[in-house]
Amino acid sequence: MYTLKKSLGQHFLRDENMCRQIVDALPVEEGMQLLEVGPGAGAITKYLLELPVQFKAVELDAEKVRYLEQTYPAIHGKLINENFLEMKPPYEGQFSVIGNFPYNISTQIMFQVLEWKSQVPVVVGMFQKEVAQRIAASHGNKEYGILSVLLQVYYKIEYLFEVHENCFNPPPKVKSAVIRLTRLEKPHEVKNEKKFKLLVKTAFGQRRKQLRNPLKGHFNKEYLQEPIFTKRAEELSVADFVALAEHML
């Protein structure tokens, strides 16, 4: 058997209908490359192994790796016992990502996906509900923030469904939700990603203030008189941020 490790944020999904629903949310093409992040005890892994895809899973917990290999013989040779946040892309070329993501690192997982965006066309993931809402939020919404903007530059986000606490063992103290990210055919054109990230993080760093205050060191004085600087960060669309980044010093 295996033990649950709170340090790794482990809450295992036990509702089979919900497991199938998550797998069904993944667009599947025969022969495609797929990476599962954090398979744990194999709740969705057993269904992913049945798909006509090239499959790999990354699992940090060596005990879970042994359990998976003993329980699902088909997974032999497909497990990577590494930290997802420190690994290199597991495939050459395009690969999709799926997982019941450990909630304590789910935001970092999304930043890793951003690093690999040229290789990752689709992500289906379960998150803490508040994080899922943040990723999917549109401008003008109080949940809209750094993660919303940085991901929506490159991906279409769909908030698919919520998952009740009783579907897990042990039940988490937070709500859960599943979202799907699909890479945009025509993503916004960000000419300088470093400047763009700085802009978004700085703007939301003082989200209740008019943009002129947090951003005054990043634009010339004349341009800071533009009407857009009287708005707050959450009022700007993704396209607004992309356009604004063009004028940064």
C-alpha cells in the first residue's frame, strides 16, 4: 500500500465517475504525446493508460512510483521519478499535460507550462477552486490577476466543472475545480516577455491603486498622462496589457 504525504499536498481522488470525467475533458489524437503530472495512486492514470497515446507520468514520491509499478504493469518504463518543477521537457515536439495537480505547487506548475508553451498545446488540470477561478477570470473580475493575464496571452481557458470534497481521500478543506487550457491559434504578440511579466506583476502588486502609481518608473512622464493610467490593473484586458508593454522604458 501507500501513505498520504501532507508535505506533498496529497489528496487522492476516489470517485471513478469524476476520474473518467477529467480524462474525457482531454482532446485525444491517436499517437499524441501525453504527460500526467502527479499520478499519486493512479486515480486517472489507469484510464490514461487505456488511451491510444504515448504516455509518461512524473511523480516525485518514490513510494507512489513503486505502488504504481506494482498495481499497473502497463506503466513500466513510463514513470519519471523527478520534481516536475525541475525537470526538462519529457518529449521532443508537442505534448499535452493532464493531472490532479498538487494544490501546494499548482501555480508553479502553470508557470512551468508557460516556459514550455511552444510545446504544450493543451492542459487539463484539477486545481483548488480559487486558483482555477483566478486562471479563468476575465478583466473586471476581482479574481482576475497575474496568472489570468500571463496564461490568457497564450491560452484559451475553460472552467469546466467543480469537484466535491467527498470525491477525495482524505477530503480536502478546500473546493476543487477542473479547467482546460487550449493554446491559441493566434496568441497575442508579446515582443518582450521579460518586460511584459514585469508590467503585469507590478500592476497587480498594487491592484487597488490607479496604474499611474505602481507603473510610474516604467513609462516616460508624457505617456503616463494617457487615460489608461487612471484605471486599476483588473480593469485592463489582456490585449490592453500587451499594448501597454510596447511603451515601457
